[in-house]
Amino acid sequence: QVQLVESGGGLVQPGGSLRLSCAASISTSAYSMGWYRQAPGKQRDLVASIAPTGTTNYAGSVQGRFTISRDNTQNTVYLEMNSLKPEDTAVFYCNAQHILYSHFSYWGQGTQVTVSS
């Protein structure tokens, strides 16, 4: 059974930083990895994604503040979040989607990020 385990969430003040990690139980070299977030009462939206080639994509609301990276040797993807705002508060989910067989898509259990003073 494929597992994605997120860590690094928590409570942080506005303007602060957090680093999320997502460790996969599979080799991620053929997967596009992404971070999504879901605030209460809202849909789950893409925050950032990174292809096996290293090409990245960001939601406009986090461009310049968040950085996604991956370490295929550790099967881990990271999300560095800086200049956090209260509106970033959400449950953050990690996703792995195979680049050829899109039905091979896996989700982590989510980690809570709360930005509040």
C-alpha cells in the first residue's frame, strides 16, 4: 500500500515560516509531486507542483513566498513557506501522480497549518 506521510505543520504567527515534508513509500522518480490545501468550507486547491524534471508550478497567491523542492533519493518532497498570512491557514495535502498513468495518484493524510497571532 502506497503511503505519503506529511509533517511540519503547526501554528505560526503572520510573517513566519514553516517547512512541510512529504515522505513517500514508493520511488517518486516517475511522479509529479504536488502540495494542495483545503481551508474549512472550501475546495482543495493546488498550491505548488514539481515534475520529475524539476519544473515547478505555483498558485498565484503563493508565488514568491513558497518554494517546492524534491529529493528523489529520499522519495521526499518539501514545501518551504515564508511570509505566511492568515489566509494560508488550511490543511495541506501531499499528492503523487504518475506522469504516464494518471490513475496512479496518491494522497497523504494532511497536515494542519494555522497562521495566527
